[in-house]
Amino acid sequence: MTAQLVSLDGNILLWFQDYIRTPVLTPIMKVLSWMADGGICWIVLTLILLLFAKTRRTGFCNALALLLSLLICNILLKNLVARVRPYEVVEGLSSLVGPMHDLSFPSGHSSTSFASATAITLSMSRENRRRWSVLLYVLAVLICISRLYVGVHYPTDVLAGAAIGIFCGVCGAKAGLTLAERIPWVRGPL
């Protein structure tokens, strides 16, 4: 079963390379992939949310979700599983973004994207939730697809990263909303 899954993973990436990569999509996918490097777009969004009293709780929840994602994905699982990048082992697959300096499983881009989309959505007021959740999740999905498109993650890396991200987002939102009541700076004016 494992060999079949690895083969399917590789074949999906080769299909992306052969049938989805186009001169029009490539720069878009590279930008999507780049903007989530190191979780930077989500970190910047968190800092912006933390600046304003009205959105500080949401920023705090997102910061906790991102921290949990970093611990689970990049510090624990990547080193525990130690899966090499697909362009190193899938014959015929090329990476569009140069060599990566860490391991493949799970996708940190996917984890941080879904952690942020989930934590922000769950910690927002209902009227803001309707307005922003679709945008956040569409961006998260596009970032995940970009990692397949550029050839640096297997589909199972991305799916696992997204699942871990949702878990981290739920935990970050629950812990953040609970802790916010005890931290005056986060709680904001009463």
C-alpha cells in the first residue's frame, strides 16, 4: 500500500508538471508559493491584527496557531518523518523554485495557511467571519496547490499539512480566546 501511495503521489506531481504548468500560471504560482515562505504573509497579517485593539484577540489567536504549527510541522514531524523532496526522487520532475533546505513531510506552507485561515475565522465576530473566511480559505488552498505546481511537495505532504493546520487553528483559537480574557493588552478596552 505504501509503495502504491508513493507512486500515486509522484504521478500526480508529474501530471501537474505535464498538463497544468503553463507560462501564464507559473509566475502566479511562484508568487503564491513565495509569499507563504516561512509563513511570512500570515505573520505579517498577524502583526497587523495585533496592532489594533478591535482585532487584537484574532491576532493573538493566530499567533498561537502559527506557533503550534511551527512546533508540530517544522520542529517535530519534518525531522521525525525525514521525507526527501519529490524533485529529488521522482524521475522527470523538476522544481520551479530551486532547492529547498528542509524536508518535505508535512508541508509547512499548507499547515501555516490553514492554521491562520482557521484561527482567524474562528476568532472573528460573525459578521466579519462571513466576509473574510472564504477569502482566507481560498488563499490557503491556492498556496497548497502552488506547492504541488512548483514541484516541492507531494500531495500527501500538502493534505497532512492542511489537516495539521486546521487542528492548530482550532487549538489556537480556543486557547487564544480563553487566554485573552486574562491578558489585559489582548482583551482590550472593556
